[in-house]
Amino acid sequence: MKFLADFFKQVPREKIFITVKLERFIESKEDIEKQLDKYLAIMGLEYVDSLILHAPSFSKLPLKTTYKEMHKMVQKGKTRYLSGSNLSLQQLKSLCESGIKLFSIEALYNLECKINEDNGLMKYCQDNDIVFMCYQPLRRNRTANHNHPLLVELAEKYNKTQNQTLINRIVKWKKLNPLIKASNEDHVKENLEALEFEIDTEDMKRLDDFRSEEFDSIADKIDREDTGGSFPIYKYANQFE
């Protein structure tokens, strides 16, 4: 974060969108502002653009109480928006119905882990103007390393890498916003080049129809409400190589 503070000094504030997460543990209402104030102080900022609770279990307060306190940070001008992460569809609906306006949701989605599409979370976001930010869209390069025959075939057909094929599908076909690690300029260039070609509709539908027997076989074991079980959804994508 200190590195980011130096970077932010070189870029006009309006040119960047900064999101921070509330981490373990929120034990009192005051902890929310304390965590946010610490972020702001380290990065030398007056406000962030979005404030997220990393997961429901990361706050010991009821979820609605947590977000009502987070909303006070909007009123104080310390964040522009509130967002969610690792929420179930029921939890998201409950927050929205209580009057909490969310800008975005960070949720798991990739070729192998389609649980948030299956359960309706993705569609609910699209229907309610909530930006769906999918994390682990490449499953930390493990999807490509698995060399699924369909993905290998399409990457060869379009003369792109498997990861570029996956990014293209997520952005141009699924209309989602992927969170992708890029540790050097070559990664950034490769990711941007993923948007410079077109995949045939029939091939996109083949990717839509793809299912991972491994991940589907354990989907019903997930603690979708993040109630403290041993298998929350944010551990789902890491279960297989």
C-alpha cells in the first residue's frame, strides 16, 4: 500500500478507481471507520471509490448492520460507493431490499466454476445494475494448465493463448469485469490483446456448455452463506489443480 501511495501521487485522482476491503475482523461498529481511516492514511487519500466487506464472516456484526455502518462512510465522503464480495444470492437480495445500494459484487466465476451463474447471482446483478466483478477468471492459470481439450482446440483455432480465449469470452460474451493479476508489462499487453479478436457464436456456446465434473461434484458442499463452515465459496476455485 505504501508503494501504491507513491504511484497515486503520479496519477490524477480522477483517472483511477480505488477499492479497499474490510478484513478480519469487524468486531464493533467503530472498527469499520478505523480500518478505512488506516487505508486512507497509508495511501494519502481523502476517499476511496468503493468499500467492500471481504466476506460476510469477516464481520461479527449482522450483515445488514455492517452495511448500514459502511453507508455512514458514504455520507462522510470517505467512499463513493459500497460493494459486496462473496455474498450469496439471498444475502445480496436481503441487502438490496433493505435499501442498501451496491455498486458492484466481487464473485467467483470462470470456465470451470460456474456456481454463481447457476444459482442466479450473476443474472440478479445484471438485472439490478450491479457490476459483476469476477475473481479468479483464469483460476490463477490453472485452467490453462489443465489443458481442457475444448479450450486447447479453440486457442489453436484463433491463434491465441488459452488465457486470452478465456478473457475474451468473459469480457465480450459474458459482459463481465474480470479481476486479473498482471505482475509485469507483458502480462498487461497479453491481457489487452485478448480483446482484439472475435470468437464465433457457436464456439462461445460450446464454452457456455462446458462443465467441469470435478467442480460440479463438490458444488453442493459449499457454505454459500459463509456462516463459518469449513468450505466457503472463496475456497472453491482452489480445490483442484
